Amino acid sequence: RSWVILLFIHIYLSPVFTHCILAFYFSFLQFFPFFLRGIEMDSAALHEEIDSFFESAPPLKDSAKITDKLNQFIQFDSPSGEFRGRRVVCVTSGGTTVPLEQRCVRYIDNFSSGNRGAASTEYFIKAGYKVIFLYRRGTCQPYCRSLPEDPLLECFELADDFNFQVRQSHSEAVKGAIRDHHAAVADGLLLKLPFATIFEYLQMLKIIASSMRTLGPHAMFYLAAAVSDFYVPWKSMVEHKIQSASGPLDMRLMQVPKMLSVLRTEWTPKAFCISFKVRHSGALALLFALEARTY
């Protein structure tokens, strides 16, 4: 009799409980974003914070040259016309720094090796995308992931007093990296733009978004960079190195304005956006995923 009862529960009761759970789950997905909207910063205040951030940030070096590079890259077509009308993706990679002094000696760093962004760039190019690779200086680069940490010293050796050569153990990796990188650049499929600070990153992201706006639905943002949540306003920083003789350091950090919503709704409203959150809790991961849906 026991197996008959278990079979009855499995056939008749399990679907009921399953439907109840699914109904609750989908209701949760439907109505929870409205709760999140209620606690979000209103649009006017958000825009005020964003404007304040950019107005107080130090001017971006070579912004005109960066804009020209972007426009040329986006409009580039191969002589054969093979790459005409390709989709363009901006891949961000590595972590941003927050300077503590204007003539920076100390800074707060969001660590990221950049491996995800570099690997994703390779796959995007392989899939036919043109990639704007916005990366932190010194982090992992596309096509270099199979090379050792110090490729110049570890991959090469002296052949004689006047010449050097690639070590046999690294010859295939070096050959592949050089071939694939130069092919991507020559075909107009890869543009690399470096950043270091949170100020550089967000200013460059805004310029990139403005340049990609004309692409409409052919634009994509793959935001794999580890972006600082807090920063020291430029005008609040001391100019020179903070002196340890002054005693314990007491510093107030401001929140970096959340610009993902503005990126999606104003800078490039038709672009497809992918962002990443580092979360060690499954519940928190779900919470932030639901919050992202409201953008």
C-alpha cells in the first residue's frame, strides 16, 4: 500500500505543489521590481549626481583623439566589403582605481585580472563582432592568455650577441598570439583603449557610448570590468602625497553614480547590455539580477 500512496502523491499532489511554487515565483518576478523602483533614486537626483561626477572629474587626456579613433573604427570597412555592417561590442575589462591624491601615490584598487574580458574579446571576434576593448593597463590581453606572465623575458632567448629568437617551448603560442592579434587589428575588428582610474573609465565609456549610438541595435556592451563603487571627489583630494606623520587617516568616500540605467536609456538606448556582479550569496545574486531588470 505504501508504494501506491507514494505514487498517488507523486502523480496528484506534486503537480499541485509545483504549480503553487511556480505561481509564487513568477508573481515574485513580476511584482518585486516595482518594490525596487520604490527605493531607487529618482531620475532627477541621479542625473544631478552623474553631472556632478563628470564636472568634477579631471579632464580626460586625448579625448579628441579617442573620439577620432572610435569613429574611424566604427566606420571602417575592409576593401573587400566583407566586414560591412558588422555588429560592434564594447568589452570592458580589468579593475578601476580610485586615486587618493591628485598627484597620485596611493589609490584604492578594484582587483581584476581581466581574463574574462580578454577571453570574451577573442570569442566575439571569432563570432564576427568588431570589438572595442576598454581595458585596465597591465591586465590580461586578448590572444596573450596562453603566454607566460612575463612573455618578453620568458619566451625569447639570445641566439648570439646580436640576435634573439623565440624559445622552442613557446614558439607555437607566440606565433599564434602575434598572428591572431595583427589579423584582428588589420581587419578593423579590434580597437584597444586603456584606462586606469574610475574617472578615465567612466569618461571613456560615455564617449564610446556616444560614438556607438548611431549603430542602434547593432551595438552591444559587455561590461566585465570591476568598477569602483566609491570614490574621492577630485576637488576633495590633497594635491601631494598624504603624509603619515599626520596620524590616522580619516577619509570620506562618495558613491559612484549608477550609470548603467543612463547608458541603456539615454547614451545608447537601442544597444544590448550585459553586466556582471560579483556576489558570493545566491540570494544577493538573485536580488541584484532582479534589480537590473528594472533598468
